[in-house]
Amino acid sequence: MVQNVIDFSKAVLIILVCFCFIPHRGNAQNVGDTTKTFQIQNPLEQTPQQYKVLGIKVTGLTTTRRSFVISQLGFKKGSTITIPGNDIASAIKRLYRTGLFSDVKILRTRTTPQGIYLEVQVQEQPRLKKYVLKGIKSSQRKKLKRRINLLPGFAVTKSSKTQAISTIKQYFKSQGYWSTHVNVTTGKIDTAMNRETVIFHINPGKKLEVKKITFEGNKHFSNKQLRKALGKIKEDRWWLFFSKHLFKEKDFEKAEQNLRTFYGAHGYLDFRILKDTVKKFTYDQHRLYFFNKKATGLKVKFKISEGHQYYVRNITWNGNQAFTNQQLASVLNFHKGDIFNQKKFNNKFHYSQSGTDINSLYQNAGYLFAQIQPNINIVGKDSVDIHVNIYEDEKAKIKKVSFTGNTKTNDNVVRRSLKTIPGNTYNQSKVIRSVRELSTMGYFRPKTIKPHLNPNRKKKTVNISYSLDESQSTDNFQFSGGYGGGNIGVILSAKVKFNNFSLQRAIHGKGWNPIPSGDGEKLSLGARVSGQGYQNYHAGFQQPWLGGKPNSLGVNFSYDRINFSGYGYGNQKEKLFSSSVSLGRQLKWPDNYFQIQSILSYQLYDVRNASFLAEGTSNILSLKEVLSRNSLNNLISPTRGSKLKLSAQIAPPLPGFSQFYKFKGLYENNAKIAGKLVLTNIVQGGYLGYLGGGQRSDFKRFVLGGTKLQQRQSFVNDNIDLRGYPGGRGQGISPRTASGREVGGRIFTKYSLELRMPAVQNKKLKLIPYVFFAAGNSYRNFQDFQPFNVKRAVGPGVRIYLPILGLIDISYGYRLDGIPSTLRDNIPSNNVRAGKWQFLFNIGAPF
């Protein structure tokens, strides 16, 4: 406004000056006449005056509210402003800064002795109708729209466009693109609504690969060693057909940190990166050894200073009372004369999952408030002294333990799984174990389980709170189908499993919404049918905490029936009724990961027209003892931990009952290789023997191969999963009669290696692809036993977990060894040959 007044004053002065020099027509005045004098005051020399604002009118608005404009002025009706002064100019600046207006004027419309009236004239910026991204792929468009902060209805300002352009360029830079260009145009403006469409024309540029990585200043390590240490950025090589080594900013920063870590791990504490450069260059690209063309790549160069290599001289401790110097030194694991390893040193004073660090040693002993201060003193040119000051303080007691987020599961079910108990001394390992127990219950999302500590240093106490997320369903319904072979046909399967059932609430008629739940009990019901050819019905119940103690009770029933009337079988019929009662309890020794379980079971077999089994009915009453240890951190896709299972089963020679004894063992170990890559190895074996010559049972011999669905064709056997090989009658890995009939083995071995990496991990889906090597065999007796004479298979697979369906395991195995053909009327009938692929589909459990 002040500028407008100045411009107006200048114009008046110029007009008046010109007016004075224009000749006037008319009667001449006498020289003696008195000339009238005009005095015009310069506005810049006017004395500032204060005015009371009596009214404010706002014009030009279409979508912006008048109250918003008034709020930005810095004054309102009734305020006092100074003219000339900064009040009007500041108000105009504030309105421009909102980005909503392309033009702003503030005019004085009327002045009275009481004050002034003002008019605010604005021209609004167009509002965004939509924005369009052109020149890129649909997948890139989707990702960018999640990043660009442009919302329909908001003003289209220069700054918002600039920010969007910056976001687009930054995205493509993160994806390895160079020389990204973005042009912005405007579509047709909707004048009635003052809306416009903004169009971003994007040229992503080119993805350039890193072709050369060089180093300057490295004397103790070769370029090859340092390139390997970078990790995140690598040179492209002609033989790497399926990988592109693009340059990405975040990878470059990580690579520099990896280089520092590498030198620090070798004792070079003075290592520095003096300069790093990334340049484009032209090179000859070879194609098919005959054709060359010019291409553009990236050249990365590091100029470094290695410095001196340092060795450990003296290690001293101060303030330690709970642990001796020798105990602390054994955990630190540094000795005089060792090359000082900075990475190892840092790990020894920071929390680790394995608990092999100084902090965990104190935390597990209750010293929550212990302060450990390691110091490194450089001595001379090549030595360091390690001195650790420790202030142990008193042990902390657990005052209160709480949890939140269990909307369906009862509090007592959660509380009984916790290893942190109020009144006990704080122990970090028990907090970790509690998180593990909660995550393996299957009721809560494992990644969201977080322990929160609220320590009170003055009172030497700590409150522990666990946050839980029960958003995923723990119950699942499975409906599936499969092909059981030419004699069974298509099998339909349905199974419902309630993992958090409550029998007490069901009996009392409470909680049927729709299923009584919350007590952590397991109830499963299922059926598999294929007309009259195959039928299976089963029901099971388990109470994991009997009488409020970690003692489990399980009851299971099942009925199987198969009719074989096809070619080569005659009219063969098999029936099985099976029932069992189990009691288990958790052990405290050797550690509390061990469990023992006793299973009393009864089976009634009815076999007609079988090839080698005894005709008629057979009764088996057996007692089985199972000793197991399970420290897996995740039941679906563990990243660490192991599983051990040893069982001994005996069916005594009671009158009217068949007899046998059986031993089985399994060991599984999981370990991270790099990042999320996990290696699992499994060794499994078993032996079936007899107590005497009479009433021997030919049931429950070992047959390898196939899925649960296929194996139900032969429930008289003890079926062992093996990827790459089919299951079912006549298809499994088993000793055979002279005519090629499958009879099952008394000894088996199985070996498995699995390399996997989770691809998707969220509450709706878990997708874990893997590759495997599997091998196993079944032997007639000890004379035939050769533990490394096995049938082998390799291939890929994927493990899928959906809350509503449960676990699905799919594998596609390539057989390295075949199985001898089954003879039916002297005609080879099976087709399990080497060099073939086998697709297997398993539901409910991994292979």
C-alpha cells in the first residue's frame, strides 16, 4: 500500500510540473497581480499517523474463507495501525507467504475522524484438480504417488511444484537412474471452480551400472579385498547376466561405512576416507565376442589413508565386584598381542541376541543400573590399552509386570507364559525368553511384541510392560483338494482348527461369538473323503496348562477307511480306528526349553486281502515317551534356535495284541548366514524292533516321500515327509519284496538342508521362498543299513502363511535318484525315475 501511495504522489507531481509549463489562453493578467501559490507535500515526508480500523472488506475470494484472510493480516477491526508504516506491508507479505494468492492489494476506501475503512483485494492461486505423471511405468507411478505430497483441493504453488519435482528426482536417484528431467505443464483450467490439472512430464534418465571401483592409498589390502568389503556396491562383470550393479546413494553411504568397519576390524584405527568420487565414463561394451558398442557406466574411486595397525597391550578393569577380572576377560575375549578389532570391541559392549557381551552379563545377573564405560588409550605408534570402568550399583527388583493388546486372550494365558515375575531379580535373558514364548503361542504378531522397561534408579526397581497385537486371527479353516491316485481319485479335505479355544466357556454356554475362546486350548476337527474309496475323520483337543501348571493334556480320535478295487489290488480293504491320551510337562533341567510327554495309544486295524499284512483285525496298545527341546524363535520360519526330539515307543506282547518297540530321533538347527538369509539343517532317523517272535506287528514300518494327503493312502505305515518324491501306495521309498511290493523298512535316515529368505512378512501374509536339498532312505534291517545310501532331490519351494488357511508348503523337487518299479502282473507300474521333477503341496506343516 505504501508503494502505491508513493507511485501516486510521483504521478501528481509530474502532472503539476507539466501543467506549469503549458501556455494558457485568455486575458493577460497585470504584472502587478498577486500569483496564487500551490504547496504540494511529499508523501515520504508525511508524518506517520495512527488510525483505528473501523472495517475490513475482502474481495476476490472463491474458495478461501474470509476469516482466514483476516487472521493473516496481523490486525483486525478495532486495531490501531500506523500509516505510513509497516503494518500494511507486513500484512501483504503474510498473505503472499500462505501461497494461496497470486496478487494482493490493500486499499484505504474511506477515512473519517474516527478511523479508516480498508479493502483487501486478492486473486487466488488455482486449486489442484489432479496431477498426472507421464513418461514412466505404472509401477513407478504407483510408488511416486505414495511419495508426492500434492492433494486435490489445495493451492497449486510454485513451492509445491518444486517439492514434487525434487521428490520425483530423488526417487529415481534412489533407484539408480541418472540425469532425470522433469517438466511441468498445466492442463485446461476449470475457471468456474478455479481448479487446474498439473502434468509432470518425466524422463527418468538411464540406469548406469558401476563398471569400475578403484582405490588410492591402500598398501595393506588389495583392491579386490576392499571391493569385497564394500558389500553394497559392486563392480559389474560380463558373466553376471542376471544382476545389475546400479549406483544408489544409500548403498554408497553404507559401503563407505562397511569400508571403515573392515579397516577397524583389522586394527587400523586411524583409517580415513579422504575423498570419494563418482563419475560417468564411456567404455566398449562387448556383445557375443564380435560386436562392440559404446556405452556409459560409472567409475567409483576412493582415496584413503590407512594409518597404523594397532595391537592390544594391557587390559584393566576397575569397579567390578560381581565378576572377577578373569570372568570379564573371558567374555571380552581380547588378549595381549592381538590385533585390535574395533568391530568385535564394540559388539562386546553393546546388547547382542546371543548374550555374549559385557552388558548382557551384568543385565542377566540383575544389574540393570550398571554403568560400563570402556576406554581405548593409544600408546605409541602401534598399541592400545583397554581400560573399563564399571559402576555396578545394586541389583534391580521387578516391581510390576503388565501387558496390553490381548483383546481376546485371557490375562492368565498371557501371564503364565511370562518368565518375568514381580518380586524376582531383574534378568534380561528372561525378558527375551518371555518375548519368545509370547511369539510362539500363535496368538500375537511376533514382530509387534515389545517389552518396555520403566526403571526407578532411586528405589532400585523396574516395571515391565509388554505390548501385544492380537489383530491376526489364531483360528483357521482349511478346505483343499488333491489327487490320491488312480484307485482313490479326487480327495476333498476340510479342517477347522481353533488355537485359542475355551472348553470351560463352551460348557457354560458363554462366549459363543461365534466360538468360545481365550483360554489357549486347541480344538481341531476335520474330514477327508473321496466317496467310498477313502474316508478319514479326526478330532483332537489339547489343554496346555492342566491345573494351572505347565502340564499338558491331549485327547485324539481318528477313523480311516480305504477300499482298493482297481487293477493290481483286487478287492483290498483297510480300516483303522485310533485313539490316544497324552500327558506332558515342562522340565527345568537341563534347561526350561525341555519337555517330556507320555502318550498312551490304542489302534485297531482291520485289513482284508492285503499283500503282506496279516488278514483280519490287529490290536495295538502302546506307550510312548517323548523328550523334546524347542528353542526356535518362530514356528513358521525360524531365524535362530534348534529343535531336538527323541522318542521311545513300546507295544508290549499282551494277549490278543501285536508287539513291537520303536526309537526315533530328530535334530534341527537354524542359523542366520547373512542378513535375512537363514540356513536350516535337519537330521532324522528311526528303528523298529520286536521283543520276540510271536504276534509281531507289520504295521508302522517306515516309508519316505509324499505329503500328508498322499500318505493317507497307506496309513498302515509310519510315513516320513521327503521332498522330491511322491507318497502313497507303491510310490514311497521303501524296501520291496521280490515281486516289487512295498513292505516298509525297519530303519530309516533322512537329511535336509534348506536355505530361505522371507520375501513378505506382514499380518495378512507371510511368504518365505527357499531352496532345498533332501535325502533319505528306508532299510529292511541292520544288514541292509547304509546311512549314506540315500535317495536325493534338490529344488525350490515356498512357504505361505495365511491367517485364515494356516501354513501351506509348496515344493518342486528334482530327483537325483529313482525308485525301483513296482511289479503288477510282472509289469513295471510306477514311474518314480531319476531326472524328473516332483511337485508337492502340503497343508498344515512344513516339510
